[in-house]
Amino acid sequence: MRTKHPIEGWLADHGASQRALAEQAGLDHSTLCRYLGGRRALSVEAARAIRDVTGLSLDAILSPVKRGSFSRAMGAGMTERRAKAVRR
């Protein structure tokens, strides 16, 4: 089951794209895309830039991105397959 991240909720509520938000925040689109996909951690500087555009709290922005049983808390760049192997 997929849980919507607060950034995704903001994008939906404002009819904005990840690319547009990344551009307004001065980030590379791939950074935001990989973060929301649970494949990359977000720096505090990037989180602050997103906060400045969206008005979301840093706590909301930095909340774990969950995709099924896999979450960013398992480690940036770690695949779900690798995370399952680590948990065994």
C-alpha cells in the first residue's frame, strides 16, 4: 500500500508538478523525484528550499517516504530487495 507524502499532497492540492516545484526550489528535478520515490535522502538545505516554496513544515517535508513495507528510513539508495535481505 502506498502512503502519500505531504509533498505529494501539496502538489495535488496546488495542481503542481514535481518538476515545477523542484525548479521553484532551485533543485534538480531528479533529486525531488528520487526522494519521493524513497531512493534518496533529502538534505536540510533542499528541505528548507521546499519549505520556502510550499509552506510545509520541515517535519512534514522530512517525514519518511513510505512505499509498502520499504521506507526511506532503511537508507537512501537501498533497493527494496536489498532492504529485505538486510532485515533477514
